[in-house]
Amino acid sequence: MSTNKEMVQRETTDKPQRLSELPTVVPPVDIFENEDEILVVADFPGVEPDQVDVRLEGGQIDIEGRQSQPNEQAQSLTPVMFARSFRVPDSVNPEGVSAELKAGVLRLHLKKSEAAKPRRIKVSAG
């Protein structure tokens, strides 16, 4: 998502700022797991869905989000980048990964493959 060529124009100055120069914050994250999926919940305050990048590659998931430009009340605040990376177990189905952002909270649903889900074995009288 972020490259050195991308620029952000700050409202308070005429000087553009490279995304790589934005302060990077490690957002708090909660991780939950059940039989069907792993759920990653991360705080991304002030980030819009089109400013979030989620990549799953080589057993690792990377999430980045860039805050929108501050509003009139917060012009003195500098936008920040949020970034986290996690190793993903082989049990995660890459086709079953989805993400949603609502009210500054990012939810990543990492569905498990059918082979990784626990199975009940019926025991017969013998």
C-alpha cells in the first residue's frame, strides 16, 4: 500500500509528506480462535476502508492503514500509519480470508480449511 512515491498533502502546510515518513503506530490487536476461523480484531481509528491494505503471502498476513487527513478541529495532528504483521498457520484457507472495517475497528476473518477442522468420530458397538 505504501511506497516512497506516494505523497500526502498536509492541510496545515504546503509541504507534501511521504507515507514512509508518517509516524508508524502498532495498533492493539485481539486474536480469537474457534473451530471454524481465527478472528483478528485491530484498532484503526480514523482510517477509512479504502486506506487499508491487507496482504496474505508466504504464511504471513500484513495489515496497514493510513489515517485520513485531520478535520478542521484537529488540523495540528499529523496522520499516522498503523501496521501489524502475523504468521498464519497452515490451517488457514487463503480463499477464506475476509476483512471489514467499521467505526475504526478492523476485523480479519481467517477461515480454516476443512481438513484442519476437528471431526467427531462415531464409535460403534462392536
